Amino acid sequence: MALLRSLAAASMALSLLFAGTTAAAQDAPQIVGDWHGSLVTPRGPVVLVLYVTEGADGALEAKIENANQAPGQFAEVTSISVTGEHLSWTIDRIGASFEGDWQAAEHTWKGTFNQGADLPLTFEAGQPPAKPVVEGLDGRWEGTAKLNNATLRQVLRIETGDRGTIMLVDSPDQLANGVPVESFERDGQDVSFSLMGGMTKFAGKLSDDMTRLDGTYTTSVNGNVAEVHLERKTGEAAASKPPSRPQTPKEPFPYTAEEVAFDNPAFPEVHLAATLTLPEGKGPFPAAVMITGSGGQDRDEALMGHRPFAVIADYLTRRGIAVLRYDDRGIAKSTGTYANATSADLATDANAAAAYLMTRPEIRHDAIGFVGHSEGGMIGPIAASQNPAIGFVVLLAGPGTHLDQLMLSQQRLLGMTMGASEAQIDRQEPIMAAVFKAIIEADTPEDGKVAARAVLTPEAMATIGVPAGTDPDLIVGQVSGPWYQYFLKYDPAPVLASLTMPILAIGGSLDLQVPAEDNLAAIKAATAGNPDATTVELPGLNHLFQHATTGGVGEYAQIEETFAPEALKLVGDWIARRFVK
């Protein structure tokens, strides 16, 4: 996604994203079959089912199902092996692994799951126990929850099958999807369930005709009470329709689009797959290398049905500017591992892209630049500072302030749109600031973990909204990882000040993730010695450069526009004035 990785997102990262390759290992008859186990996370238990089979050559193959959040979807295990009584497996594309030992008395594999943090996990033989059947509620329910000054969309997805009745809750305005419920019960017209490890509880009543469900969410740690109103959707209203995205480019194109690939010599395992669009005409052409925001993304920076990089590439290529956009390492057709790659590591991918363009005769070698969005607006300057051949840099909602301060402002602004009260944020912010300070000031990663763990007392964990009993290491492991450490310690100013090529930085006035006013001011100050540095704030645009109402992340999917025409024109005009003949 194009979103900066917030602490909330990091602490919930154990909702598995599914991608991978076929596994291979030595023969292990005692492991072949189905195994299930449960992880305790801030979103509640995550039930994993491990399916192990034996291939024709006797090698082990395996896949994982997240049974209560994404039933029926599978992540292929990259490698699995049993050595004696020790089991290990990995899913490289998402940086997940398990190490455990056979417990003969219990007939279980007991060990540790890691995806940025260590969590205990025990696999038992067979499928997980079925949940109780709750009759009469299957289907899709949609409505709102009113919390403080925010009205948050809510969706309940309820389905009864072989595993009993499973309900998943979506709260699009809080970027929460597929949150599993616990203790789901119905007694006549009374309905109840809990979320987030029991921290949030729902109690409500069905209408006589079974088409409405009205009630409240009550959250124990902060006393919040939200009024909830839901309606059952039937027929076409219950069907999920693809969103309208009128700006997505459609063939035929008045330019050439080539599927290309290149290696990153700094990371031999990284082979990047890409699309190069070349304008009509003889050339040579100036060229832009697109750099995505944080979180592994494909070459189009696809998000919620939007393909902003495809839209930008189409526009710029029609303006006489070649564009190279690539799948992030480990994503889609690119190889390598994205998990734990720092922004500095990803900058080497961008420079590998620029080096590839240097081999193309259709490209002006003195007019190759970086166009980076969000964290890509941080990666671009890092890469340019290490590559004197770069001709220009464009920052689309790129950071200018120190990154720990940016994270705090982001959490405050987004929290308000997600229903948090100002008083609640005021209580949480000093804790998060102390966690960040512990990581930044630590001499070693281990020192950072110790210091952050000391901050996260049970009282502090409750204040930041984590369910009681949650292991602090679930958060500590994330914020002390390589990506987070580099990110929190990064100050954009010295790198920006070192750049001598033309720089354009733009931001939207409704950007709540990288607030334009503060960050553009910081970029302007850092580039004051550069005679061709431009900063522009565009009114009414959000972090994705859509025309928005509030700038909240919940609007991203609702808005049909992918990238505002005035932002496209601004970038196109700026590059064309300098490099298009």
C-alpha cells in the first residue's frame, strides 16, 4: 500500500498476506496431514491450518490457511523440513517462519512463529474445532458505528459451513478488514459477540422481520461506546461490485509498452520485473522511474482498485516522457524478499532501475529521474544522493520532517478520523513517543528491544488499546525490526540538502498521512540552497492525490478518481519544461 507503516498496522501484520512458491524438503511421514494452531494477536486469535502433503518425488509440500480471517485462501510454503523431531518452515515473500519440536506425549508440534515478532504457536493434528452454529443471520450486513465525532462504516459477513458459523467484521474507515469475532451468540432477538480478544463487545437486538440489527460496541480499555445500526443486504445489494475506476488506462495506447526485467547487483537474489512505456517518435526521451510507497506493492501501486502508477505512466508517456515502473522485490513477478528491507535497501532497487535505463538507446541518459510516492518520496532522494547520474527527483507526498515526528502526527490525524477522541490520543501519544525514542537512541537492536519493552507496561498497553494479556514483544518485535529502526531514525533534511538536481515536491492539503503544510515547509527549508527546487501544496487532495472530503483513509476506496488531473499536469509540465524538447 501507499501508506506509511503505522504502529497499528505493524502490530496487526500477522494477518497473513498470501503469496509464495512450492516447498521442498526431506521425507517426513509423521508430519504429512492437516495441523492447526492459534496465534494470539491484538486483533484476536488467528487460527492457522497447515496442510502438508508428499509430492511424487517424496518431497514435502505445504500450504497455510488463515482459517478465521481468510478461509479458503492459501499461502504456499516456500520450504519445509523435519530433522529428527524438529519442524521448520518459511514463507519467504511475507517474511514468516516457524520453528518447533515434536511433543510426543501431546502429539503436537510446539514452537515459535515469527513475522517480525516471536509468538508461541502449537500445531495439533487435524482441522480446528468447528464453531457453534448461529441460525438465521447468514449474509451481509451493512451500516455504521457512531464513535465520538466519527461515523464509521461497518460490514458484518456471516457464513455457516462445515466449520460452524463464522463472522468477519470490516470497518473500512479504520482500514480493518476480516476481523474475526469470538463468542458469537443469538438468543431470540438478542445478538452478541466480541472482537479484539474480548476488548470490544457488541450487544444488540434484531428487528422482528430480521432485516435490522441495532446495538452498541463497548470497549473495556477506554470506556468508548459506539452506537451501531446495521441492515441485512439481499440480492444485488449483497453482491460485491467492482468499484468504478474511470482513469485506469485502456488499450489501445498511443505508445509502446514493453515487459522488461533487470537485476540489482547489490542484492543478487533481487530480479525486478517491470513495464517500460516509450512515447511515439524517435527519441531519445527523458524517463521517470516510479518508486512505490511502503509495504510491498506491484508496479502499478495497486490499492483498493486504484492503479495510480499506471495512470501516471499513461499521462507522462503521452507527454513525451518514458516511464519505468517495477514490481517491488518479492512482489508479483519480482524476486527477492521484501520483508525487513530498509528504505536504503530499496533505494538500491531504484538505482538498478536507473542503470537499466542507461542501457536503452531510446532514453536520454542525462534526463533520468525518480518519481516516488509516500515512502517512495524518501527512497528517491536516498537513491539520488548515491547516484550523480540522476537528472531530477519528484516527491509525491514525500516526507520532509523527521520520521518519528511524522509517525506521531500521522497517528493523531488518522486517529481522529477513526473515532479516537483527542483525550484518548493525548494519553497514547507520550507512550508511542517513548517507544520511538527507545528505538532511536539504542546503540544496538537488542538494547532498543529492552528499552521499548520497559515502556510497554500492562498499563501502557491498555492505554494504547491493546487487549490484556497481549505479549509486548508483539509490538517490540515490529518496531525494533530493520525497516522500522531505519525509518524511525531517518532525517530527510541532510539527504535533501545534498541534492543538486532539480527537485519537485507536491502534497495535498487533506493529506493526513504526510501532512503537506509541515512536510513541504521542511522540504523547502532543506532544499533552500538548490536553485531549482519547487514545493507546491494542492488544495483539497488527500494522500493519494484524490479530491477528498476529509482526507481519511476510508475515503480512498469510495472515491472513483485515482489521481487528480491538476496533479498530473503539474508533474508533467514541470518535467517537460526541463527535459522535453
